[in-house]
Amino acid sequence: MSSILIVDDDLICRDSMRRILERDGYDVETAPDVNSALNVLNDHSFDLMVCDCRMPGKSGLELLSELQRRNSRIPVVMVSAFSDADTEAKSKRLGARTLLRKPFRRQELLDEASRCIKGSH
């Protein structure tokens, strides 16, 4: 079973993504912010991370930068309700596979998760 870490400060979004992915058979952990995500990543490995771009404190882009600094190979799907071409370009430059714009459809999340996990194995 593939494992996914979801990082999003919005509890409703985080739980919604968790339920969608768990129903599709994924093992899912969640974190409400970048520091919590880094702590989880220190103790566990994941096949995919789904991360919000904008969060209080450190942003998802800062998390991507830290993953790059650590030479992490975890595929990342960024999600954001407030994205523009610059944010998308920055996230891809920092190693994100794609950026999904909120609100996205259930199937979009499942398709990206499957594509990213298959592409990393």
C-alpha cells in the first residue's frame, strides 16, 4: 500500500483529501503545517506528499525548498486556492510534479496521486 503525507493548514481540506485518498486504498498521514510535516518526514518515508502552497508561518514552497536541500526524492503535488503562473513555476522549479488549483475534483487528486506514485517507482 502506498503512503501519502498531506500538508495543509485548512482542517476541512486536509480531512477531505485524506478521506478521498484512504477510500482509494492509500495509507495517509496528515500535518497542519511545515514544521509538523518535517517532523513526520524525519520519522517516516512516503510515496507522495500533497502540500498546500499558502499556510501560516512557513509556506509550502519553503517546504519544497527544504526537501530539495535534503535531497529528498519524494514526489510532491502542490495544491492552492491562490495560485498564479509565478507560484506554479516556482513550485515546479523546486521539484513539485504539478499544482492542483482548489477546488479540484476528487478524480483529479486520485489521478495525480496515481501518476506521481507510479512515476517514482
